[in-house]
Amino acid sequence: MDHDLIDGAGADLVTVCDDWYAAIVSNDADRIAAFMADDWVIVSESGISPKSQFLDYVRSGELTHSAMDRAGGARIRIYGGTAVFTARVTNTAHYGGRRFDADEWTSDVFVRRDGRWLCVLTHITAARVSTEGEQ
């Protein structure tokens, strides 16, 4: 994993993402929303879900998180007022009364608006767990 650009704006993005993960674990929809642009979407194996749907699940208590952590470094690329933050993230979520432990690669696209980084897109992909002997 690239570890360059972890100073200046890159370091700011690491802080933003770590703070966003803490907000997600707080299960406070308003706190979580503060990191998302109005047009934010998440892309997963089930398709594209908008910000409103995600936050409605959190507000209702249908979706909660008890853990969310970066598993190692991050790859950060900044293109003017846009940045891409890619990292492996582990989390524990509860949805519909069931517990889900996830190990995922996440890519978040951020835009700089009014002096703040806001996420406009999150893409998650299940991490492949290596088997014995694989590298």
C-alpha cells in the first residue's frame, strides 16, 4: 500500500476518515452526515444506495456499528479539489438484529467544499482472505 502523501492535505484526510469512522461507531446520524456531501452514495455488492437511505437506517436503529478501524495504511491521491482515499477497513455492524463482521477494501472520493473535505462516494469490496501459502 502506498504511504506517500500522508502529510499536508493527505494527513488531513487521514484525520477526516478516522473521525468519520468514530462518528459511524457513535451511531449518531447527524454526526455521520457531517462528513458526507448531500449527493453521497455508497456502492456495494447490493448496488447503489443514497445518503438518505443509509442515514434513515442509522436513525431507526436498524443499522448500528460497534467497531470500524483502518487495517493498515491508506493510499491517498489528491487531484486539486478532489481526493481518493483507499484503505482496508474492518468493521462490526448490526443490521436487522444480526451481527456482521466485515473486512473490506474501501475507496472514498472526497471533494473540497467551503474549506472542508466531504465524501461524495464510498465504494466497498470484500477483502479476500488469503489462504495458507498464499501471498
